Amino acid sequence: MSQATDMAVFRTADAPKSQDEIQARNGEMHAAHLSSHSGDTDAAYAVAGMLQHFPAAGVVKLHNGSSFLEVLTPAASAPTTAASTGTKGQFWLHATGIDICVATDTWLRFAGASF
């Protein structure tokens, strides 16, 4: 399989013409992503909107079409109030739910519930 060097939106001239071609192209892009990804490094092939988890750091990144941006990062310590020090995108998991920093020093708590 030849790996694509550009995984942006298809130009009309390059777009697959049939459902089979679309499935084949999607399969190739997925395989390229999986074969080029190794744990805590940015994937070599990515498309805008793709989320990637970096397990060692606990970070989740979102690809914006040209690079990965951190969208969720573990906080250094649990927030004690809604105004605890924090940076947008930080989170803290605890036994009863998750706390997410939605703006500088602004935390929201989401309680977990079984279903």
C-alpha cells in the first residue's frame, strides 16, 4: 500500500467516484494512520477533527488540519473550589466524576452516575 502524503479533503478531481472507491480510500487512510502511530507521538498521518490519546501523559489532542492541539490535559492536583488555579482543558478524574477547567481558574464538576 502506498501511503498518502496529503489527507485533507479530497479535491473534486481526486475524489473517489463510487462507494467501493470511498471504502478503499478510507481503509488506506486508516491503515496509514495505524502503521505510522507509535504511542505518545503525533500520528504521521491525520485529518482535521481527529482525536488522539497520549497514554503516558494522559493528554488528549485534536488535529486542526495542520497540527495536533492539546484539548484535555491532566491537572497537577485536584481543584478544591470552582475558582482553583487551572488552565482551560485541564481535567481531574475522581471517584464520583470529573472536574474540567473551562476557562482560566474556572472549574466545572460533573458527577458520574451508573446506567
